[in-house]
Amino acid sequence: MLLAFGNFTADPSVNLQLLIGGLALGAIYAVVALGFVLVYKSTDVLNLAHGEFLMLGAYFALTFLVSENLNFFLGVFVLLLVMLVFGLLVHYGIMRRMVGQGFFAIVLITLGIATIIRALLLIFYGPTERARLDLLPQGSFEIGGATVRHVDLIIFAVVAGCVLLFFAFFKYTRLGLHMRAVADDIEAAAAMGIDPDKVYAMTWAAAMVMAGLGGLLFGHVTGAIDRSIEAIGLRAFPAAVVGGLTSLGGSIVGGLVVGVIEQFANGHLGTKWREPVAFSVMFLVLLVRPTGLWGRKDLERV
Amino acid sequence: MTAVESSAARPEAHTYRPSAFQRILPFAIAAVVPFILGATTSDVSFWWKALITVIVLVAVARLAWKWTPRGELTHREDMRLWRTPSDRSWAAATTFGLLVLPFILASDFTPPMDFPWATWFAVVNLVLIFAMGAAAFNLLVGYSGQISLAHVAFLALGSIVGGIVGVQWSSGNMWLALPASAVAGAVVGAISGLPALRLKHLYLLLATFGFHFVMMLVWREYLQEYFGFVGIRFKGENSPRIASWLHWLPGIDPDQNGEFVITGQFRWYWVIMPITVLSILFMVNVVRTREGRAFAAVRDRDVSASLLGINVARSKLLAFAVSSAVVAMSGTLASFYIGSRGEDSFNVQTVLNYAIIIVVGGFSSIQGAIFGSAFFWFLPEWFKWAREELWLVRDIDFLSDYPSEIDLAIKGFLVVIILMFKPDGLAGMWRDLKAWLGRKLAGSQA
């Protein structure tokens, strides 16, 4: 049969395990979606290279924390610093010249950046896969017959912390105000004396730092670190869209919703249904509410 | 007013009309001479043939240039596909080149410095197939402005239809599978274009990308249901062949077992080249018609287009249908040419490859799709040659240690550099070169 359905089970502990697994997956999606949202919100660029940024973060985490064996906090600091420099490089080297170009040209240039990062990582790290990171506490505990890993809780806490931090940043700091102003109307903001160039640079740097953090966290839960982990960038798309591409809090909700739906599709229908179901949910949300659940309402309808 | 005055002032001698015979003659020479050159086998050396080829190439282009209608053109003459002397001479030269190319590649000539000649034939065939698919992609994304990443989904659809019609129903009837996949591509393409009626830009891109994943699910399910993990075999007993009642055609001499199977680069070239040329001509003509102009109008401003009386919804769906039909056809052709399609034949990287092709070649230009796919397939070959043979370059160990990775990096850097500094790509460079040459020539005459 072409569309063979898997076995539906009503066993509560299985469903609870799926729910918890889905929430854990959703937390990772939220990390990635937050990166999309940060860039899209202030620069209007759909960054298809975010998965590669994340991969870059994971490989740098390998270098600094495993090969160089730095102290954990020092290593993370160095990692995030390096990613910040890379973010500035992406803006001043490439994206700055693309301001004002057509939408699809900018999407394609992020694909070009993704290709370059992938090729350079292959050259410098080779195609062999590495063991996943084990620097965060590895234990787990049980709730009602379902296993909860400590790593998942930490990831969730980090994402929630980041979102709160960004909320506070956008609301209470001067730079955050500038970012919102530029996102709203770049010309008016520039007329008010805000330097959009600087704001964009800070945005890319922040997105890269988020990707570094995401790579570090994702490196703990992925099967192995190799060049296939860039796919997380694509798989997190539905999460970002369902939450709304302009909403920070939406990325968490979207991530959790899509993560849980995917995990249930995975458990009840089979692994191959994971991506189609997630993208179908995204498609439905697009048709009903094109800006996502919490997105900005200035979408141009056709 | 100046236009009228100058045309009135222009002397009669400037209007020139070649006879029908003169208009056709360059193209007739371009069509016949390659076969004469190809039929004379080893008694003339390669260099003599190359010399003759170049002389004929120049002569054909010259004649086509000379015998072009000039002066006051009628509306019908103005609407011709090849209107200017330059267009006509390029068309004649391209015809000649396309027909003489397989004979050159099939000859047992070894160029100096081990320049990669033997592998070129396969590359040329791939270039032709990819040019067809990329041109259709450009028609949708460039001319019609409908952003879609569901491109590879239609290649997979072409493989599915090829598998059903060409492998399961009949063993190797590609001639039926090609039109079937065009029809299937048009229908599914119009359906996949439905979100375009409601969504635009970013959101349309995401919706079509969702369609990509749904199609990949269908592809995997289809494979596992009927073919298992080895994938579909389009080779061997499933190779396309010429029916026996057509064996009287010139140039077709059946093999030992009385069949004429399409295998080997030379035979494939004569199947792929006409299909590619016809479908590219078809798309060039679509762009010139009312529908094609409607595509561009909808792209530039859909509200104004609808006020001009263009049915925007119909125009968008038609763009999706035409593009998807050609892409699905190129998918079927590629499946039969490559010989097998498996689970991992289509992935996100394939989408990226087509994006690289249309960016490097030149966005929203059908010519650019041809340049881009030629570049995409020839770059690895030339790079490999440079790595192994070229003086100085072959001494850099770093290059030969990471061949495919550096390939990928070159492509990525090129995409970024071209988008930043030369957004119209290779096709734009070609136009600039022609304009520069024209200025130079005009300057020397003055």
C-alpha cells in the first residue's frame, strides 16, 4: 500500500515519552528558529545558511572544548567570541553590499554562504564523523515511566533564558530600540540618526552567537557530529514559520508545537513522515494565518 | 517625430531584402556540412577537419549576417525570432556547432597535455539536460517572478512517471514516458502553484519547499513499494530503443540482435540535443507571446497587470504548469540517460545545484541557464585537468588533496561574488562582451 500507516498506540507511557521527546526536539528547533527570527526581524533576510552557521558552531565547540580542552566556561566564551567575529565578517564582507537587492537574490546569496561554509568545514575537518559532545551533565530521571534527560532540561532553560534576554534587550536597551526602529522603517530610522549598517552588523553578530550556542547544545543531543547536522536548519523552518517569523516568543511556541507534532508523527506513523507532516502543518498555518501565530501583520497579500 | 523624419530621409538603398533561397542557404549549409565532415572517416586528418570546421563556421555566420532583411521592416519581419544580422549569424553558427560537435567528440583525437577530451561527451550530454531544466526554472523564477524551491520535486516526478510508463508498463518506452511526464508535470505543477495565488515572496518559497518534502515522501514510498532499496534501473533491458519499423531511417544501423538501443554518448546526444533545443526554443517563444508578456507583467506589478486585463491567477498557474512540465520531462530524460535513480538521487543539494546554475549563468535569462549549466559541469573537468597537468598548479598539494571540496568552495564563492558584483552573471558578461566588440568594430570603421 502506498500510504501505509504505522501502529497507533494508546499506551500513556509511550505517548508521554513521545511528548517529552517532542518537547526536547522542540527546544532545539526553538534555538534554531530564534536565529531565523533575529535576522528576519531586523534585516528582512531569510537566512538559509543558518543550519550551516549552527554546524560551524558545533565544529568550533569540538575544537575549543574537546581538542584544545579549554575550561568549559572559557571555551564557551571563546566559541561565542569567534562566532561573533564571523557574524561581523558575514555582514561587512557580504551582506552589506546586498542591501536593497531583490528578495530572491538575497536568499540565493545566503545559499552561497552555506555552500562556502560546508566546503571549508569539509576541507578543514574532513568527512569523518565525530562523537557527540558530553560536557553537560549526561544523567536522566523518570517521570511516570518516561525518561527525561538533563541535557534537554538545560537546553530548554537556555532557550527560555535567551528569549527573555532578547525581549529585555529589544525593550530596554538603546541598541534594541535602534534595531526595532530599523526593522520598522529603515529610512525613517536613518533620518533620525541611527546607523542601519551598525544595527545590521549587530544583528548578524547576534544571530551567529545564537548559532554558536545552538551548535554547542545540538552537539550534545545529535547522534554524531558530521556534515549532515546542517539539515537541522531546514527542519526548523516549520517551527519558525508556525511561530511567526517576526516573533521571538513565537519561535519557542512554534518550536515546541512542531517538535511535538513531529515526534508523534515519528512514533505513530514512522520516521519518513516526520518532515512531510511538519511541512504540511507549516503549509496549513501559512494558508490560514500567513504571518504565523504571532507574526507582524504587514504581509503583502496577493 | 525624429524617427519619422529620419526614416523619410533614409535613402532607398538601405532597405535590403534577401531572396528566400538566400535566407535559408546559411542554415542549409550549417545543417548539411557537419554530416559530410562526419561521414568522411579517417582519410582526412583531424587538423584538416578542424580547419574546415572553423572556415565553415565563419562562412556560415558571415552569410547569415549578410543575407538578413534590413531597413524598414514590416511588422512580421520585426517579430521574427532571429531578427538582427547578429542574431541570425549566431543562430547559424550555433546550429553548425551543435551538429558538428558529436562528430568531433567521437573522433579518436588526443589533444596535447592530456586535455580531458574523452570525458567531455558525457559532460556535454549532462549540460544539455541540465540546461533544459534550468531554463524552465528560470522561466518560472526569473521571468514570472514566482519563487519556487519545488524544482527538484518535479525532477523526481519525472523519474516516477518514467518508472511507471517507461519501466513498469513497458520496458524502455521513453518516447511515451516523455510526453506522459510533461502532462503529469503540467497538472501537478498547476496544483503546486495554487499557493502562489495567495502567497508571495518568502511565504511562497516556504510553501513550495514544503511541497518538495511531500514529493520526496512520495518518491521514497514509490521506490520502496515497487523497486526496493536498489532503486529504479533504466539501463539494460529498460534502455530506450528505436522501433523496428523505423530502422530504414538514415544513420540507423541495427546491432547484432536486430535492435537499435540508445546507449553510448554518441547515440544519446542525438536524442538529448533535439529535445533540449526544441524545449528551449519553445520557452523562448513562450516568453515572446502574449502569455509570456503577461508573466512579466504579473511579476513586475500584479495589480497593474490585472487592470490591463490579464487574468493574474491564470497567468501564475500557467507559468507553474509550463515550467513544471519541462522540468518533469528533463527529469525523465535524465533518469533514462543516467541509467538508475535511487533513494538519494534527489536531495536539498540538488536544489542548491540548480540555484548555483541559474545564478552563475545569469538570473532570469534562458541563455544564462545554458551558460550556467555548461559552467557547472565543465568546472570540475577543467579543475581536475589543471590539478593534474597544468604547470605550477599541479605542484600545489593542497589542491589535489581536496578536489571535490575545493570545487564546492569555488562554486560557493562564485555565487557570492557574482551576486555581489555582476548580478546578471555569465549571460550579462556575454552581452557586455558583444556590446564592447560591436563598439570596437564600429569605431574602427568610422
